[in-house]
Amino acid sequence: MSRRRIIVGISGASGFQFGMKALQLLRDQDVEVHLVVTKGAEVTRSMETQWQRQEVTDLADEVHSVSNLGASISSGSFKTLGMLVAPCSMNSLASIAHGLTSNLLTRAADVILKERRRLVLMVRETPLNLVHIRNMQAVTEMGGIIYPPVPAFYQQPQSVDEMVHHSVSRALDLFDLDVGNLKRWGEKNNDK
């Protein structure tokens, strides 16, 4: 892999802002961003945000149609650091947990798991029922990381954007991507 690559998936759970923040933060990294957005996420984007589709896709190096099961990210030979799904709906979680690859987002996640690469799912639902918990357990047992976007208050956030920024920055830490401007527990210099 001549240039590091990461896949960002955005699924239809509430919280399109998490996926958008990941794309924004990755712009300043030396990493090629491959984006796949589900149909449910498109609905959520239009209901919860003012962003137009083009504003979102402009932040990625390559955008893949959710229906293109032949895309580069659907193959294990296409090397990446892994995949972040932000947010991850319970539908996408269930599909990933059970190996159901009916769209490109779930196929790419399946490939990440089979290749033993990093898969981080920012699952977004509350309250959780037993099926949700079991699906999270299944993904965890396969090597995936369940990372609910739970806010950290030690940073004393002053806005929702600061809470989103912190959650997404910590999720990107799991790929060894330090996006900077992250208040970390116990550090005096909060600029890195």
C-alpha cells in the first residue's frame, strides 16, 4: 500500500454528524479516504443536517455507491487501515454480525473482519435490547470494536460539535490516526 487508506461508512442511524466529522478530520491526514453512504444515511442527512450530498462527498478521495458490490473496497486485496462506520445503525450492525453482505457497506465491513483489519462501529441506539447486545458481542468476538459515541465530560465541552469532535477523534485514535486538537485525560498540553 503506497498510501494509507481508510474506509468511512455512514449508515442510517441518527448522528450523521459523526460521519461528517470523521471526513472533516481525515482531510488533514495523509490518508486516502474511501466513502460509502447507505440509503438510510441519505435520509438521515437530509432530515438532521443542512449539508448537501455534494458537500459530504467532496471530503472523500473516492466515493462508492452502496449498491456497487464490485467496488475496490469489496475485496481483501485492496489494502486499508480498516473501516470506521459512523454512525452505525442497528440494521448495519446486525448485517455485519451475521455476515449479511447485501450492500457495499456491510460487504466492506465483512472484508475488513475476514482480513483481520481494524473495524470500528460507532453504534447509535438507545435503549439497547438483547439482540443489539448479542450483535455487538458477535462483532467483538470477530475482532471488531464497538465504539458508541458517548460524550466525555472531562474536556468540559462547550458545544455539541466539541462532543462530536472528541468522540470521532478517539475513534480515529484506534487506527493510530492522531487528528490533533484533542483534549486527553491527564495531559497538560491539550493541542495534540
